Amino acid sequence: MTKVYPKATTSASATAISPYPDGKGNAAILTVWKKSLLLNCNGFTVFDSKGDLVFRVDNYMASNKGEIVLMDSAGKPLHTIRRKRLSLGDNWMVYDGETAVNPRFSVRKHVNILNTKCLAYVSNYNNVKDGESGKNVLYAIEGSYTQRSCVVLDKKRRRVAEIKQKEAVGGVAFGVDVFRLIVNPEIDAALAMTLVILLDQMFGSSRLRFST
């Protein structure tokens, strides 16, 4: 496989890196690799435009734990993802750090044969009531994750993040396991990457199975 980036490091002394290139409101263009840098682990590795490691997931298939943890480059937990048990449909909760209480976001898979382009909705968890998860929506995700062509839209239908296929280098294609995540400053980059993980759970080929 074509080398994605040469500068990845998993050293415990690594310093967390901001994914944004500057403070001028420019979008961050990240490369997402569906592969853990650790041996015998499955996950994600995310690089910025300079090839520096910014995010990682190393416990993607750890189904016995029933959770997925997004970390920064230094290994600090940023978000913990858990599937909501005993709920209708495909619903997920997103927590800050490694906490297991007071989730920040609720993400619901959209199922409607009349609107096939919508994939999921993201809501502020504190404003979601049973049976009303379609209200108080912060973001809607549209497109096709299997084709790595998605957009994250805010309440005003503005694009705040995009998933795109990564261009071939030297005539060698990367395939669907390496793709771009373009993040505008209007959305937190860690949340945007968390949504990628959830899309992979909902629509990917190797989903984490949670025990009930």
C-alpha cells in the first residue's frame, strides 16, 4: 500500500497538535487512515496537511468494552462513543473524555426510504427527549459514506465538514480506507472525526458489535 504519511508517532511523550493550520479561519484538511498504528489493534489514524498525527483510535474492535475512544496525538481521550441501549433505531451517545455520565451529543441514524441522501442527525443530548430526537438538531449528515462522499450541514444548511476520497498518488489509488476529512472552523475537529467513526459504525463494513 502507498505510504499515507511518514511522520506518525505513538510516543507517550508526543505533544497534542491542533488540526487547524492557522488562526485565520482556514479549513483543516485531514487525512483519515482506517488503521491503528499499534500492533494487534484496529482503529483510525488521522494526520494533518503536514503529515503530523492529530487523532487516533486504537480500540475500535474492542467489543468487550462496548465503547470507542477518540484520542489526540498524545493519547489524551477526547470523546468516548457508546451505543444507546434499549432504544429504537441506531442511536449513539458522545461523551467528553473518558466520562460515562452526562453525554454531550446524541447521534441518530436516519432511516427513511423517501429521503435516502440523509445519513444521520446530531443533536445536543441535553435537549433530546424520548421520541423527539429529530428536534433540536445541530447537524445533519448527507451523502454516501461507502463512497466516501459526505457533507455535515449545520442548522442553516452550511457545510461545516466534508468527507472526500483521497486523490491517487503516482497513479496508485488509496482505496476506501484512506480518505480526506475537511473541517471548517465552525465545527470542532474532534467532533467531526467522531462523526466519521459513527458513520463507519452505521454504514461501514467492519462495525463494532456491542453486547446488550
